[in-house]
Amino acid sequence: MGGFHRTLTEPAGDVLTPTVHASYRHVHWAGHPEQAQRFADAAARFAGTRWAAPTGVAAAPPPDLNHHGDADTAPGLVDLAVNVSAAPPAWLAAALGSPAEWTAYPDAREARSALAARHGVAEESVLPTAGAAEAFTLAARGLGARRPVVVHPQFTEPEAALRRAGLFVRRAVLPPPFILDPALVPEDADLVVVGNPTNPTGVLHARESVLALRRPGRTLLVDEAFMDYVDGEPDSLVGDDEGVLVVRSLTKMWGLAGVRAGYVVGDPALIGRLAAQQSPWSVPTPALRAMVACASPRACSEASEKARAMDAERGVLVAALGAAGFLVVGHPRTPFVLVDTSPAGNGSLREALAAAGLAVRRGESFPGLGPNWIRVAVRDAPTSRDLAATLASLTLRQGEDDA
């Protein structure tokens, strides 16, 4: 409930002075509990302090939501910051088409059909997009959410897209080891965004835990950009249409960051709302051709092989880091791991690693993490062992400096 009050003053005596007229609006928090958070956040921006949010629900920035791993790389450094495969295979590069095909306007129908067949869903349940980033923008604009909640730590672009759409975003922040707890998500949320497996933690949430976030009148948006690194994809929500949207990406597995190829699978009614927000021809022809190629039986078989190879390479990295005294979060199922560098002392080791020729992804731009966390991409065994040895050396040097 709310109301308006007015204060009016009359001139004193014979002195002619302007009338003072003031008005303000008051809100009863019991009737509008979500306004308490908004008021506290607005006041904190001016006061320079932050309101202590309830357990599991964090207030808004300071993390830089627009920071991504490519900003942590530099010429001459070994790139462990970006989690994209080095290059697409030759058969995929050839499938992107020739310049002669690029003179026509893009037509997404073949890609939509191929992706629907790959996932065993109806064509109206699929929408090709210009990478996962466009999917998040379409969701922010088209779903009509009023009380969105983003589960963190996770990829920051979904929250950034919601904020660009003018929405107030609440955060459900998972504590280490960052396993999904549906109870941390406010019941009144009408849109919940969660990653699975999650960037940057590498945690694969159980399918049942993610499904537990569904509610009548709520959209569940699941970022599965790295699900193809999980052989067989047993925890994917593709196919659970009612109230669910799943965002997928071809960027990571297939080394196509510059092509911008992604798509959304899910509730046909919600897919239609996203499609209504999409600009004509927003997905370029090479990206559409990539979708067709990556939906083929050959691609699915090769993706399984690549996922199994990644499991082995990641195992080398995890073992090397553990031997050097560094904790890797949980049992990652992604082409990267999240590392706690606090054994080396407080603060960030990122600058010291860069000085040693190694670029890693900073953790402090992810809500729920701090500068002692780094994300490390999985590379070949010699590179992984070199990273672990460098971290061990930095830890020893830090200990000597503190002595």
C-alpha cells in the first residue's frame, strides 16, 4: 500500500514569500517486500555502503558484469583465460559456406529443422540465435519478467542483459562448493537463470535439482553452453518444455566464437515470444550452416570423443594443481576449472602469473567470487603442469616474503 502526502506553508504576516509545496510517496514494505531491496540498493549507491541482504540473496554490483575472459589475455601470453577450442575441424570450416552464398539473406529454416531433429523436439521449440548472448538479450526483452533472479556465480551476460532491459535483478549466491540449492531462490521469482554445467565453477547440477526450480508462472532459463562437454548429456533439460528455455552454444566445443552460433530450445510459447523480439536476419549464414553441420551424426559422435578427451586432459590439470596445494572446485565437467589461490596468500595471483607468461581468467568479476579465485582453461598436459609449477613457485616466494 502507498499514498501521497502534501505539505503547504502560508506566507508569514505581511511578508510576501513563495508558497512551499512538498510531496512524497510512502510505501508499506509489508505490501511490497520487493521494494525494500530496491530502496536499499538505491540508497547504498549514494551512501557508499551496501545493505546486508538475507542469506543467499545478494545485492547488486560492484562486479563488472561486462568483463569477459578475452580481456584477461594479451599478446605473448599462454591463453588459459578463454575457454574456447583452438580452431574448428576442417570439415566444419568447409561447411560454413563460400562467399557466393553470403550474397543472399540468411534463411534459418534448415538450421532450425536440423537442430530440432538433433534434439528430438518440434521445430517450433527451437530458435537459432547469434550466439548465446543474443538469446539472453531476447529473453530479457521478450519474457515480460518483473522479478528475475540469477543464480551466481555464473556467466554474467544473462544478468547484464536483464539490466540493460531496465530490470531490477536479484541474485541467489551459492556458497562453495557452489552446488545448486533451490531453496536459495526467492519464491516470488518469475524468471530464474541458472548455468549447467556452470561457468566459472565447472559444477554440473543434478537434473532433478534444476527442475526443482520450476513453478507455475515462472520461466526457468538454463544456460547449457558447456553441456556438450558432458558425454551423453544426462542432466540436460532439453525436452522438458513447459516453462523451460535452454540456451546452447556452438562456440566452445567447436571453436566458433567469431561466427556467433547459438540457439534456444524449449517451451514453444516462450520461443515464440523470443522470436518476436529478434531482428530480421540476425543470425548470419555461416552461423546457420554451422548449426546444420554440428547437428549431424558425425558431429555428435565427434563431440562425444572430444568430451572424453577433455575428461582426461582436465584430470591431468586437476591432479597437477592438487599436488601443488591448490583446491579445484568440486568435480568439474567443463573445459576449465575454478581454482582457489588463497594458499598463496590474500589477493590475486593473476598479475604474477601474467608476468610469468600465463593468462588466466580473473574471478572477482563473477558475483560471489573474489580476487583469490581464478578460472583456468584446460590445455595439453605440459601446459597444465607448467601452470601448477608456476603457482607452486609463487606460493613459495610469497611464503619467503612473509617470513
